Amino acid sequence: MKKALLAAALMSAGVVAHAQSSVTLYGRLDAGIEYMSGVPTGANVNGAANGNTTRWKAESGDWGTSLWGMKGVEDIGGGNKVLFQLEGSFNTMTGAGPGGGGLFNRWATVGVSNDQYGTFTMGRMLFISNGVWDFDPFGQSNWSSASLVRGRNWPQSSNNFAYQSPKIAGFDFYGQYALSNATSWNGNGTTPQGREAGAQVTYTSSLFQVRGIYDEIRNPANGALYGPQVGTINTANAAGGVFSASREYSALVNVFLGQFKVQAAYQAIRSAGATGVIHGQPTTLDHEWGGVTWQATPAAALIAAVYHVNGNNGAGNATIYTVGGSYNLSKRTLLDIQVAGVSNSRAANFGLNANNPGFAASTDNPLQGKGQTGVYAGIQHSF
């Protein structure tokens, strides 16, 4: 009798635990074909590209990163929950994972949440600058808000602590603080990441949404707010500079007008403490964009956007003009297409992709002062 009661109690406990916990497996596969002109070739005596060509390429992730992950939540009572998330990116075309970025290169977090007090998480996560995603007409696709700042606003961040507040009267707050794990608080060259931090405030209503973001990324070598410099502006590698370590101030807005969504943003990216900066390598960037999405039918959307950047210190300016759209075959599968072109001033060589700075053929940046055009068409499935 005692054994029967014990078995029944254990079974009941298992049912209760199951009811209070859940784990979800999810993912996204994105694949397509890409055409691009203005692709650099060859090299001069300094290692910089000296010609250009066109290219067809099987591509993964142009419309959105291919990824897979799992997340779970456990209700521990009293309005409190324990949660986790694991997420990694991969290449649909090759099956290759993130390599040096680790299996879960995008998210590896654990934390606690409370409906009244908010959510606190720890681990590796997308950096807070990714908060521009909600205000980018192309949702940070490969040719969009990250392109002209060379990926400055879409990195991941390790050693991070984050807090998300509940929404109060339309407002919510999100903050991150990532340790360098070096003996010097901001970084001293002994760890792969310098200190990183940021804060975000959002107001949402039925008619519009506005967001302000402040963030900073420190140079892991010395904790400075300016990335490493290598070579000169005429050599193959111009290194990271303001694109890899700096402060960023963002003001963003969405306006909801029935079938139309109008989006606009301005970002001021500023470095500090840079010394011996070579002419042509910027220490400040002014980045803005605007666009509109027309949800023509429940399944079909058309998008048009313009992105522009201007760098100081003779770095020049560039503009991306792009149109595209998507058609949902189902709730989980869509077809997508994007046509884009980038126009550079005489001193600039920004490409459609979020390439590293420099003039080597390996960067995919067009020749200095030249443009680049591209077309991408693909399919995306989410599960």
C-alpha cells in the first residue's frame, strides 16, 4: 500500500512539474541566389583591389539569419519564473555552423522573470544595438541598417547582464552591461571583448512607436572607444576604427497608418581618445534611414528604403537605395526578393554587405568612389 501511494505521489509530482515547465525548439532557414556587381578583384602593390567584376552566389541569410535554438520557462510560484534561451546561427547552403563563434553564438542565457518587476538574464546575447531591428524597413536583412556602419549595430555580446522592465503606460526599459573579464575594467588585451553597455527606452501606442538607444563598445586591446588601426587608407586593410569601438546614440520611430508602416532613424556614432588617425579613417559617423512598408494583402508586402552615412576625416559618404518585398506561402514560409544599389562619394567604398573596412578584394567592398548593385531572391521557412 505504501509503495502504491509513493508511486502515485511521484506520478502526480511529475504531472505538476510538466504542467509548470515548457521547452520550445525553434528555428529559421533562409536560402536563395544573389547577383552582385562591383565585386573587387586583383591587388596592387599595397594589396588593395584594382579591378571589379560581377558575381552569382548561392547565399544563406540575406533576408534573415538562418538559426536554430531552444527556449524554456519554469514557473516556480509566487509570480516568478526561471527561463533560458540557447540559439546559434548556421549557413543553410553548406550546413556550416558559426565556427569560432561557438555553438550558441547568438543567445546562451539563463535568468528569472516576474510579471510585476521584469526580467533579468545573464550570458551571451545579441548586443543592445540590435534594437534597431524593429525600426528597419528591411529588418536588418543583409542589405540594410548594418551595411553602411559595417556591422556596428548588429554584434553579439558575451559576459552580459540584461534587464527588461514590464510595460508601464506604454513605456518599457531595457538595459545591458557586459564585463570585459580583464584586470582592467574596460579591457587590456588579455580577453577577446572589452566592456560593453547600453540602455534603451521605448514608447508604444496604437499609432506610433519611438525608441531611444545609447550604447558603447570598448576596444578589447586597451579599453578605448576607438578600434585598432592598421596600415593607411590606401592599403588593403584599414581595420576597425569607429566601426568596431565607439559610442552610439540612436533615435528611431515607427508610424502605423493602416496598410502602411513608415519608419525612420538617426544614429550618431562617436569615438573618443583616438590618436594618430590616418586621413580617410573616420572617427565619427552620422547614419540615417527612412522607408515605408505597404502590406498590400495579408500575404504580400512591398518595401522601399533609403540608408545614408557620412563620415568625417575625409571618409566620404554613401547611400543605399533599395526596394523589395515578400509573399507568404503560409504562416511559416515566405518568398522574398530585394534589389539594391549603393552610391559612394569619391573617397568612400561602402558595399551592400556589412563588410569590414579596407580595400582588399576579400572585403567585398567596391573600389573607392565606385558603386555596387545587387539582387537577391530566396525562400525562408520558420519552425
